[in-house]
Amino acid sequence: MYAGALTLRAATERTQAHRTLTAFLHSLYWDRTVRAAAGAPGAWLNSYPAEGGYVPIEGMDPDRPVAVHLARGRGRAPRFWAVVFDCDAKRVPAAQVAADAALLMQAAQAEGITPVPVASGSAGGRHVWTGCTEGVPFAVVTRINRAAARLCPSLDTSPLSNPTDALIRPPGAAHRTGGYSTLTAHTVAEAVNTLGPSSAPATAFERLAARLESMAPSLPAEEARPKPAATMATRRHHHSVPPSIRQRGPRVRQVVEDAQGCPKVAAPWRPLGTKALRGLHRKPSRHDDHSAMKHAPARSMALAGWTQAEALAVVRDAELSPALEYLRTERQPDGSRRPRSTQDTERLWARVWFLAVEDAARMPRRPEDDGRPVQADEVQQAVTDLFARMRAAGPDRWSRQSGPADAAILHALALTMLLSGSLDVSAGVHRLGVLAGYTAQTASQALWRLIRDGWVTVTAEAERRAGKARRVTLATAHDCPEDEHHRCAVYELTDHVSPVHPGSDRSGTPARPRPPALGSPAYLRAVLTHQQSDAWHSLGHHTARTLWTIRQGKSCTLPEIMAETGYGRRATLRHLERLTALQVLSTGRSRRGETTYQATARTLHEAAQETGSAGRLAALAVAYRVKQQVIEWWSAEEAHRSLPYDQRPRRAAAEQTVIPGMDPRGRAYPRFENGRPDHARARRIEAQRIGAAGMLDHAQQLTRTGQLLDLPHLSATGASEPQPLRRRAGGHGPR
């Protein structure tokens, strides 16, 4: 009987909430659709995507959270028909929320604005609605939002921070954890009249902004200055710097924008130090504050000169960054964690990165900020020793038929070790192949030769169903196989590393600019970017070694080039002839009358266009990203079919659209009518899901501008051209 009473009470509450919501929307909201939360019944997400997320008001599910836009005319001159303060009890006690809501209501009433208080549905949360039929300009709303945030610790500023995605749940809307948004001091008719026909004029909100600003502490100079209109790129970030960061003082490092328009500290790139890696590798416990553990690693990456995209690749790797679990998953009411959508992770990381860059820019300067060397850690020292040992092996080792591929894979492994901060790394052949400028098959064969010759050794075999690649580390010894092509790796350095004569005395001429040190991140990026050129698909990677030697300024005459590269006279002349024909090299004369070769300013991308091979590696990289997704999908299919038939869970169709929070591997794998797997259709489905067309644009831009192409860094919206904000429509979810 008691349970029946509770059920009747819940049904009554549900019906009343739906009536309130419908009446509110029909009377005040101009659109006939609302934006609905992603997820599934009982597990709704705090994400309101635009694509596929709009549902008609008539017939909407009363138990599904919905949100409305606060701004109309969200293009050039947006105006807010309602200014809503969202006081959240997540970070502060409920008493603080009540005090903040009361303060905002009193300030509004003092300026002739009648507020409508609403219980948001979450524990202790409150919304304070104010309406303006005339419409409040976004500039005034921004002033109100900033000043109110300084007065009220519980205020969530996101609903009023962006007119494009200014969203809030209206009265009567369900909350994702249960309950409904409820009017606490007005009937529905009174609320509609207060926010609509009897609402305050826009001038009253200008007075409210002035009142709140006078009540709040004075704004810092950098926030008080009028700012130009935000560009499409800069609007991606939230520009409110909290007092905990501002109290460090002014910036002592320059903050610039990277190629994608994201903030970046203007510092030389370097790998993370030992202390930063320890913090990144720390696995949070159930009682840790996951959100508090993300700032220190992000600040370390910002101080090290990383870009937002480079750091995001680390965020996505769960094995590499356990401390950043908060960005990959979200806590559920039962204490478990559900994977976040890709868009949600990107949105959260954009805010985390902005704060990390602002904090890093205010940290005391250190010697490494000016490019001065610091004491190398274990990984950097091991990589430096590796390059010294590669040089000690002599040019003949790397000039044989498989030499360029072997050297390129060692370069790729070295960069992977520096990025991960560990000598034990995952050797996925797809990523190594793209980094080295080869196919995955060639990378696999080169890796096998390096293992056989003793340069690297396997620490863990691959686990296909678990999606884990083979793990390797630098070898210190090996057993020689019975193979005529075997060439032992070098483990100890001799006094004379290079047999090449240094040449004539040049003490009377200006010194060449010092190239990056062997094994440094700058050197690795430069050599791998050179190796990735599509031109080598036509010219051959041996020709790439010859050009790299000349570009480094080590050798200019034919004998010097031969001695440095290990190629014979006929092969070297063939390389030089091809490069000269493509205008990548030019010839000259030395004082002795010898022919010299110098690199021209023509880019390798232009040369690749002339040979007809431009765009090959970019297409290959995107194909590998799609292939990786298909492999994961097929592994999930195999695991599903390995279960007894009666224990197999029901799955969505293969063509089902993946909404945020949904596991893409939970769909049935596509098959032909006869039951055979349709891998081609799986590739098409996954290519569309991950945005392969956008990734291809990003990859082509990287190769066109001479930047390093790396699989984890590819993004469907990574190109430098401004991207529409609609893709971030799942932005800050309404509370």
C-alpha cells in the first residue's frame, strides 16, 4: 500500500511537471522544438547535441531532460529573451546556493526586474529566471555574468557565456539524475506573465549589470578593457581566468595561437620531465577528486611547449594518462563511470587546456624556457645514446636495401619514447609506419629486422582482441640468428664514431647555424617530417637520405656525400640527378673547382605534386584510422559471438547512429545476406562516424605545410580553417 502511494505520487508529479513544461514552452518559446539530452532512459547524459538532438515539443518524452535556447538571433546580433542564473550545489553547500540565489533576486528586484525562482531538480540546485521580451544584448549579458560570478561562488556561468549554445532546462523539465525543475513561488500563468508580457525592458538589465559590478570586487585590468569581437577560433575557449590563477600575477611567458587557433605557451617543445610523468601516470582512486587531478599534468604539457592537439592525444590514451580519467569518463549516480563522447572530451579538454596555459604563463621562468639545456632524464639520455650508436654502426648499415626503413622506424620509436616518457612503448605498426613515411607492412618488416638485429626487444606480445599492440624497448644484448643478412646492433661507442674526414680548415669562414642535437625532439620531428614526404614514393627513400645529408650541411661535394651516406658513385649521382631535375637541389662550384650541391627553397610538397604522388601519405593515414576502428569493432563482434546464444545481449543495427555516451562497439557488425561479414560496409560506416573526410583535410594540411603527421593527432575538425560551432553543440550542458 505504501509502495502504491509512492507510485501514485511519482505519477502525479510527472504529469504536473509535463503540464508546466508544455504550458511554459507554448507561451514563451518561439521554436516548436527543444534540444534533448543524449543517452538512454535511466542514464541520461549532461550533453545536449544539436545534430539529431532536436525533438518536437508535441509528443516529447516527459522523462527525457530537454533544454531551450536563451538567445534569439544567435548570428550577428544575438539577444537574450531570458537571463537565467544557474546556482549549482556541486561545489558549494546548499546554504551557499540559497544565499547566492537570494542576492541575485534582490539585485534584480532593485532594478525593477521581477525574478522567477525555480528548483532545478538536482540536490540543492536553483535557477533564477528573469525575462525581457525586448531582448538583452549579449554584451550586457556578459557583464552581468562576470559580475555575478564574482559575487556568487555557486554560479555556473556556462549558460550565459555563449549565445550560440546558451542552454537551460525550463520549468517542468526532467533532470538527468531524477526529479524535475519546479516553480517555487509562482504558478505557471504567473511565471509566463512575469517573463513575457510583464517582463522588464533591456535598460533595466543594463542597470542590473552596473549594480552587480559595483557590488563585485573591481575587475582586473585585462578583463575590464573592452575586447574586440571574438573570432570563430577564440570563441572555442572560455576566457574567464579564476582568481586562483590570477593571483600568481601577470604573465611572464608569451601566449600565442597554434595552427588550429588554440592557445599555446611560446616555449621550445620538450618531453615531459620525470615529476610530470609521475603525476600523469598516477591512477586516481575512487575517493580522489578526478577533476582536480587534471590541471597539473595539463600545466606541465603547456610549460613544455605542447599544443592542445598533442596533449589531447595523451588524454585519449588511457594507459598513458590514468590521472586524466575524468576527461574520458563521467561519474554515474551509483558511483560507476561511463565513457564520455568524443565531443564531450574535446570540450572539457579545451577548458582545461586554456586554464593550464594561463597558469603556465604566470609560473616563474626557468632555464629551459629560453631553450637552454637541462639535465637529461633517463629517456632522453637513452634516445641520445641510441643515435650515437646508430652513427657508430656506420653508413653501410643504413645504405643497404632495407636501411632507410630500419632507420626511420628507430626514429619513430625514439619520438614515441620521448612523448610517452617511457622506454617501454607500444609499437603499433600503423602509427610507426605513418611516422616513418611507410606502409604498415613495411613498418612491420622493419621492426622485425630491428628485433632480430638487437636494436630493440619485445617486452609484451600483441593482444588483438584487447586492442593492444606489441610493446618494445631498447635492447642491451641479443642472440645472433643464423641469417646471412644479420648485422649486429652496436651497444658500446668507440672513440671515433664517424670515419668521415672533417674536410678542409674553415676557421676563416662564418660557422653554419648549429643543427638540432641528435636525438632531441626538434631533430626527430625534422627528420620524420622529411621522411614523410610523398615525393619519396616516386624517388625512393634512399634519395631521401641523400637530400637529408645535404640539407644538414655536412657534405656538399660528391665525395663527401658518398662518404656520409655510404652509397656508391653511380647511386649517388642518380639521386642528385633526380633531385636537381625537381629543383630541390642546385649546383655550384667550390674554390677548388669541384661541383657542390645545395638545397633550394622549394618544398618537398611542391616536388611531390610534380611527381603526382602528393596526398598519398595523408590518405594512407586516414585509411589506417578507419581500419583501427573496424578492427576494434570486429574484435567486439568476435567476443559477442563467443558467448552462448541465450547470453548474448541485444544490439542495435550496424547503421544505427552513435549518440554521445553510446558504445559504438555495441552495434551489430554488418553482414551480407548469407551471414558473411561485410568488412567494406564496416569501413564505410566507421569512416562516416569518425569524420574521415575532415581527417583527410587535416592530414593534407599538415603535409602541405610541412608539419609532422601522427595518427593520434588527426582530428575531423583539426584544419586551421574556422569550423562551425554547431559541432560543439553538446557544450556545457544545462544544469
